[in-house]
Amino acid sequence: MKWRVDVAVQTPAHSALGDVLSYVSGVEVTPGALVRVPLGRREVLGVAWTVQAADADDPPSLALKPVTAVLDALAPLGESWRDLVAFAARYYQRSLGEIALAALPPQLRDLTAVQLARRLKRRSAVPPPDVEDAAPAALALSVEQAEALARLDAETGPFLLFGSTGSGKTEVYLRAVATLLQRDPDAQALVMVPEINLTPQLEARFRERFEGRFGAGAVVSLHSGMTHPQRLASWLAAHGGTARIVLGTRMAVFASMPGLRLIVVDEEHDPSYKQQEGARYSARDLAIWRGHREKAKVILGSATPSLESWYQSRPAQAEDAGGRYTRLSMPSRIGTGALPAVRLVDMNLQPPKTVLSGALLDAIGQRIARGEQSLVFLNRRGYAPVLACADCGWKSECPHCSAYRVFHKIDRTLRCHHCGFTERVPRACPACGNLDIAPVGRGTERLEEHLGELFAAVRRPDGSAIRIARIDADSTRRQGALESQLAAVHAGEVDVLVGTQMIAKGHDFRRVTLVCAIHPDGALFSSDFRAPERLFSLLMQSAGRAGRDAAYVSAQGATGEMWIQTHHPQHPLFAALRRHDYEAFARRELEDRAAAGMPPFAFQALLRADARTQEAAQAFLNAANRAADALEGADRVTRYPAVPLAIQRVANVERAQMLIESSSRAALQRLLAAWQPLLHDLRRAPEGKGVIRWLVDVDPHSI
Ligand SMILES: [Zn+2]
Ligand SMILES: [Zn+2]
């Protein structure tokens, strides 16, 4: 008896190979089993997708290449996991094998059946931990938390937990997980956070709460910052059911968890949940799909939900049956009292070229005198975004990109933030030889220097010199640098912290009583329709950093303040921010989006082409556009003309894109599916000449 096995393997993107490749096996293989199969001259890992008996009257099957090995020490991947992978592949227009293999820990690819069996044996040989039945000291819940938990328990969801910063969302997650695990000895929970940096804090809280009750291996992490052996160990624990709780970043949405009953997506609005390369999936959206498929409850949590989730959780009204999500609100901050006051500084009234207004400097000075901390936020790293010659107009353009190279004074370099091209700063203007080339504009490095000069003469209450620190992608490049910098802030060694949006997210700065945004105006008038939404959530989160520690704030008699320097103090976004009124902001944004027919009232995808020339990239897109005319249902989908990307050229590659939009998600999906084979053909046709790659981005984040 022989079996024909269709296997999902990682085939090169856009190769002519199909979704699965067929092999023959002399032993029966269970669907979902991991197998090793020959592919070209290599032997690769694959997932058995479908298996059929192949008898003597099926010679084509018997002539297939044989499966090399079945990794049968490991339980096969479940049907629901395979469904998730198949859905993601279909929805995001990628191959099955690409998604399936990317969802598995990389180390699995290199292990033979024997090595894997040995590894699993070693794991099971570890004696079970001593489980104490020590329930942690029960903190009193707020009325809002208790109500949210009661509804999470009684209803099916999916839920949007709309809780302001400091309202105790994490405690709600912890309790919901605790209830689940206690009730069902096989149940597992998946808890996702947007950034790797946030996992250690969360992991500590979950371990403290659950390891006593469920044993030392009950909580595992899964994110790309782990070593390959660590990732494999976590994955095996999740797949085997010994890990009851998996904490992770977006990749964790694909973890194999046979007992999955609850998924938490914390800070669900965060753009990091959308993968920006390869398979461009949204982990938040897949979590909703997965929860539905596996009958697991899904909790999306945020103080500033994405407008999609907010709209999906709208209550029923006269004409409208309401959204599919259940909205749970927790508007109050626990113990911290009022949200910080928001002050707007009208920069039109300041002398020209003012960087930091006098009133803001006074406010920072007062904090220093009281031994409190200030956080100064500017979303642009480096010293200056451009270096320019005043004589001939030369600017520090990147020779490989349509962008300027950023001046980094610390190591005297000009660095391209798009392709990485780095050079020493020239002594004189490369075009005319003028020695007087000067930085234009301002990044975090220059702001740090500027603050240092302004406060050079100021002393701390104890007479020591004040300390200004900076946290951004440059200052934290070295492994462990972020942790040590954060530790210095927490220890009170830093008086003024300058940084990019990295400092606005999630970190608990207990002694920060002032947060200021120096130059947030760019996002108000961006061509990207999601820019205001991102700005609002960033500012709300930053404001949440001020005065978080109730005990500290009240002892000092200080309250948290957020300062915003803007040329548009009348802008409705700031008016809503002043009142901490997300709902007002969302209402207005949604009205605008509805009027303009944009998400969540429409569904979008981008077709992008990269080529040696802009003409070639656009020619491919235009040909694709014409090819789509003939497809059924094409009239229900709007296709816009091909345009260059905002940053048109990166590393000498010209980039163009075409927006595709429909009021029906199904119509958009149908068109994309039918279009896919035509695009593959076009790539090989004369129209595809010069095209380096093309891709489809479904539900793109920025357009
Ligand atoms: Zn010059
Ligand atoms: Zn460049």
C-alpha cells in the first residue's frame, strides 16, 4: 500500500510551483504531520496537507518522489491550525507553503526525525514542577474592571476592551486568563503585545501570577528576539499543551495551540501588528478569524482603538444593527486621579525659529527643581534631517534613494535611513567646495544637545549636574542598551529624557510629570489618511506616561501635564486630545472616512511593483490594470492609476503602486484571487521586463 501526500513546502516566491507538491509514501502519513521531502537538490521540511491512498492503478502517483522521513515523534499540526494558515495564504495572496513554514520555528527545518525525537524525549524527561496552590494576593478590582470581567465571562465576543491608560486593562487580562485556566485543565491562552520590548515586563507579571499555580513551564514567550533554540522550546511547549499561556508579538498568532480558548491582543491599534514585508498579514485581524474558527474568545484592548475596531464595536442604533464586536469601556484611571492636563503652545506667537518655547522651558525647569522627570518627544532621529550648502544649494541627498541622508553628529556621518548608505560628513560642499555647510532642521540628537546647552547652568536640588538622556533607534542599537537606559530613567538618574515614539509606548515612567511633543504637526496634513489616527493615539499614550504613579504624584503635590507645541492649536484633533476624548476624535474621523469612502467603509489593497526604472514599474501596473478589466466582478472594484511611492527610489530600485478599493471585501478578495495568475503571467511577459518584484498588500496600513 502506498500513499500520495501533498506537502506544503517553502517554494521560491512567484515560482511556477503550486501551493503544494506531491510525493509518495510507503507508510501512511497523517495530515498535519511534519515531513522531510526532496525539493530540487535539497531536502526540506514540509507539512503534509492532504493524504490519499494510491494503488496500483494510479501509476502517476507511484512515480512521484518519495517522502524522505516523517517526523512522527511530534503530534501532527491540527486541522484548525492548517485552516488558519490556508486562510492567511488565501486572504493575503501568498503561497500556502510560505505561510506554513514561516509559522514554524526556524530550527525545526534543520532537525532530522531522530534529532527531533531525542529533543522531545529530553523535554518529557524533565520532572513536573512542584505546584503550589498559592493564589496571589487578590487585589480589589474597580467596579469597571469587575463589570468588564463579568461580561467577558458571560458573552462570546469578540470584545473591544476600551480602557484609558491606567485603567487596569492588564489586570483584566490576567483575571480572564486565570478564570479560563482554572476552569479547564487543557485550556491555553495566547496574549499578544505589539513590541518585543514590552514582553519582559508582561512576562514577569504573568509568571508571578501563574507559575505558582500552574508550574514553571506554564508561561512561555514567542517572538523574534529569542534565539532559535529558545523559540523551538517555546513552540514545542505550546504545541504539546504544557505551556498554558503563550506571550508574544505578531508572529505568535500562528503558534500551534491545541487547547486555545482565549486570545488577547493588547494595544490592538498598534501598527506593529501588521507585518510589513513578505506575507503582509495583520496579526490582529488573524486573531479575530482564529478566535472564530477555534471558538476561542478574543479580547482586543486599547485606550485608542483602531478606527476599524471602534467602528466594528459600535452599539446598535435605530437603522443600524451595530458592529460585530462587544465594546467594554473602562474610562477611569485607577488611583491616579485625573488625566494629565494638556497644554497647547501656539508656535505662531513665538519668535521665528523657536525650538522650545519659553513657557515650556520654564515648566521643564520647575520639574528639575522638584526632582521630577520630563519626557521630550520628537519623532525624528539623528541630528538634522538634511545637511545643506548655503552657497550652491547642495543637499545631502542619498545617491541611491529619492531621500536625504540624515546628519548624525555623534559619529560625523551622513546616513540614509532607507538604504543604510553611510559616509563621513564631507569637510566642504562636494558641489562647490564651500566650507560652510550646515544642518537644516532638527532630530533627537540635536534636541538633546540643545537642551543640554539651555540647562547647562541648572543644578538639581542636591547641587549635582542635571542629566539629559536620549532613547531612539540609534541609542538602543547595541544589545541591552535599551534596558540599561530605561533602568537609568527608572532609578531617577535622568532629569530630561529625549526620544522618538519608542519612549511613548508602554514603559512605566513613575516619576515623569511632564511630557511634551515638540513638532507633531506633520501628521495633521499627511497624504496618508491614517496619519491623524496614529498621531492621536501616540499623543494619548504619551500623555498617559505623565503622572502615572499616584503615590508619587500626590506626595509631591504635582500633577501630570502634557505640552504640545503646534502651529495649528485650533485643529480638532488637539481639541479632542485636550479633553482626552477619544470618542469625539473617532466620531469626526469616521465621518470624514465615510464621506471619502475610506476604511472602515471600504476595503483596500495595493499592487506594488519594484523595477530598475519608474517607467517599467508603472508599465507593469498599467498592464495589470488592463488585464483586470476582463475579470468577472471587476466593475465592483475601483482601480486607481499607478503612482510612484512617496519615497520613490530606495537602493536604486524604483517603486510604484496602484490602489485597489471596493466597498465589498468579498468582491475585492474575488478580484485579487482571479488576478493572481494573470500577474504571474505578466511578470514573464514583455510588460514584466525590468520588474524586480511585485507584491500585493491587502488591508495596507499606509498608502
Ligand atoms: Zn555648495
Ligand atoms: Zn539611500
